[in-house]
Amino acid sequence: MASVASSSSFSTRLLQHSSTTLLGSSRGRRIRPNFVRMVTRSCLDDSSALLRAAQYTVDTYVKSGMVVGLGSGHASGMAIQHLGRQLRTGNLKDIIGIPMSVASASEAAKAGIPLDTYQDSSQIDFAFDDADVIEEETLVAVIGRRKLQSEESIIQEKAILNAANKLVFIIEENQYKGGSEGSIPVLIQSLNWLATAEEIDDMFLGDAEVWRRPSIGQAGPLGGDFPLVTREGHNVLDVIFTSPIASLAEVAKSLDKVDGVVDHGVISKIPCTVVIASPNGMNILDKLTADIVG
């Protein structure tokens, strides 16, 4: 295996040039969404601002009788706790939670939220979640950068988000950006994983490094002696972009065409709302429709 990686130089290549139009300046037809923006002024520290955003999300969008997708992450944990308080005080009734992870299931159980498991036929009225980054204008999100715990699944998290009739991401202002960098997790078949990794590496040559995620120990191109295996039996590649990404949606389309790719952490959904917490208040952005402009 080491000799194969060496011959392809996939694990040690110094990235020197860009061979794709997915990064840097974008060309051709672009998606320009329609937004409704609301700003609430206040003076809060970061943790208080995120808590306010989580509470706002529950108070504004969750109604009695709903089936609610419960996200993973710090902001989602705050929202789950607030949802539990609203149930205990009687402000909300007959809520069923669908957890996206073991952590959110545990938090919801402690908060006293009745839970059900996700099925392909599940009808979900509303879902909230954290995102690692939200792309400016498009509101395309990246999820799954965090270290996966046992029994967690990016596939299930995306399925719940896509199944929801209404979706809200809760983020901090530094997570809302254009030309974002950082990693995109890609789930691949574990059999012949190296060939898939090399194809992705060649696709983004000069713009990204491709590392297989380990279950323990230090990360590296080959994932060490104990590569992460998801509950579905897949490996996870972290495609680490070192150049600004002009279009997350185009990156996702390219990844979808690669043999061996099962799924990835890019999600685009309409309608979608992003609640952005900052010390100066909240920005609420709604992606209602997307007009294609030349």
C-alpha cells in the first residue's frame, strides 16, 4: 500500500497549481438566492449570542405537535436544552424529536424530549443543526468536520436535514463566509479506497490535500494503522482545501461523479434559513428560491 501511495505521490505531493474552475474565480451561470434579512441589535459575548440564537430558533420555528430533527453541535445542544424547558413549562406540547447523533439523542433524553428513530418514511416538520461553514449567498453548508463518535452517521444527518419541511442552521458569524477553505468530509467505499482517494486528489490537484480519517491517533494521508470505519462500513476522506472554494455546489457535483464516493458533507436545500449569532445581534437569512442568472 505504501508503495502505491508513493508512486502516485498522493500522500506527499506539494501542491503547486490549480487545474479546476471550482476554486478561485467562478465562471458561467451562477445561483443567486433570494433572501429576507433581519438584524436584532444587542451586546452579547459569543456564548450568550449563540444561546440567544438557539433559543430564537426554537421559539420562532417549533410549534406544538411537530416532529423535530435534533442536530449535533454546541448550538444544537443549546437548542435541545431550551426545547426541553419549553416542554416542561407547557409552552410546547406533543413534540417528537428525531436525533441526528448519539450526542443529540443523549442531550434530548436528559432534556425530557420524547424521541423516535429516523426511518426513510419519517415525516419531519422542522430540523435544526450546526454547520461547520455556510457559503455566502448560496447558503450551501458543510457538515461533518467534527470527529465522529461511535454510531454517528453523516448519511443519516443529511437524510434528516433533507427530509425536513423546514431547516435552520445555527452558526456564529465567522462560519458564514465566501470563498471558504478547510475540509470537506467524503464518505467512500472502504474496498479500493486508495484508488478513489487518488482520483479525488487528481481532481483538485493544486487546491486540496486528501487524507483518510483515522479512528485514533494522528491524522495522515493514509489514515494510520486504524482508519475510521463508519457504522455503514465506509471510510472518511477529508478533502482539505488550501485555495478558496468558489462554489461548494460545484465541488459536490464533481464528488458525486467519482466511483466509490458514497456521500459527502456538502448539503444544499431550499428552503433553508440560517440564524447567525454575533455579539452585535442576530442575522436571519432565508433562502426561499434560487434564480439562475447568466
